[in-house]
Amino acid sequence: NAEALAFPDKSFDGYTIAFGIRNVTHIDRALSEAYRVLKPGGHFLCLEFSQVDVPLMDKVYDAYSFTVVPAIGKVVTGDGHPYRYLVESIRTFPKQDDFKAMIEDAGFSNVSYRNLTGGVVAIHSGWRV
């Protein structure tokens, strides 16, 4: 449970999560737990789907996400619904600057992010000082 990690304070040098924090019920609690278990100087890294920031590419990506992804999911698994959920969860996840602020609110310093593929995904980084 990312909201209540079963580790002592200041246990780890690094904390990484990829394509998971979007599915946590209380993201602020998960970020606080990440901060708690990191040693001073520890590094937090999060890879997550994000908001496309390239004009026109955002429209193409939306069309692809809401039509092609569920259709492929239905062909492969017989059910397109989980793939619609995937796309909707991506769209409701905080935008890059908003998520950056959440990481800072959890206590992290030197917080930054880097967009990949025009913002389809972003790598968020923060340090416990």
C-alpha cells in the first residue's frame, strides 16, 4: 500500500514508481510516505502518463487514446472497458505543474519534471534534503 508503507523512516536512498501513482486513492499520502521512507539526500522518481503539451499532437493523441486503445483492448482481451478506464485515469491525473506542486507540498526539494514524447509521459524528480 503506497499510502502506508511498511518500512521505517529514512530507510531508502531511492524511491521509484512507474505508471502506478495515478491509481493511488490519496496521492498526497503516497507522496508523504515516499518522503518519509527516504534518507536525507534520497531521490524520488516517478514516471507517469501526463498531459500532451504539443499543439495538434494533443488532439491526435486523444483520438488515438479514446478510440484505438479501447478497440485494441477489446480485440486482445475481449473487453475494451478497462482500456477506457486507463485513458480516463490518465486524463484526470494532475497536469505536470500541478503534480510538481504536490511533490513539493510533500516536502521534496529541487522538484522538476521532464516531458517525454511531447508530454505523453513525464519523469518527475524530487530530493529529500
